[in-house]
Amino acid sequence: MAFTTQDLAAIDAAIASGELTIRAADGKMVTLRTMAELLQARDAIKNDIAAAAPAAQRRAYPRHQLADFSD
């Protein structure tokens, strides 16, 4: 199942309110046991949405670090 930004918004709202039950975009109700599971589900949804984004939206920026070898 592909997650939507609506799913992410629903789980963020549940986290903010302390609820453990959310309604997915397809209408299904999901109840998780702990807040930790809710946070893990949010991370999974974020990763799924990011992976589905076009490559143009996912830019990899080079990281540079300068070394100083002076005494």
C-alpha cells in the first residue's frame, strides 16, 4: 500500500493529541499499542513517501569538509 500525505497528516495529528487510533486515507481504522509504535509508523510513512518522490525532488547535496594540517 502506498501511503499518502493524508496518512502522514493523520498520524501526526494522532501523535499531537496522544491518540493511538488513526483513520487511514482509505477509511480503515488502525489502533496501535504504544506511542513508540505510532512514532515508528510515522517514520515508515515518511520513508515511503520520500522513496516514492521523483528523483528531481530528492536532491543529494555533496558534503564538504576542509582539513587543516598546519601546526
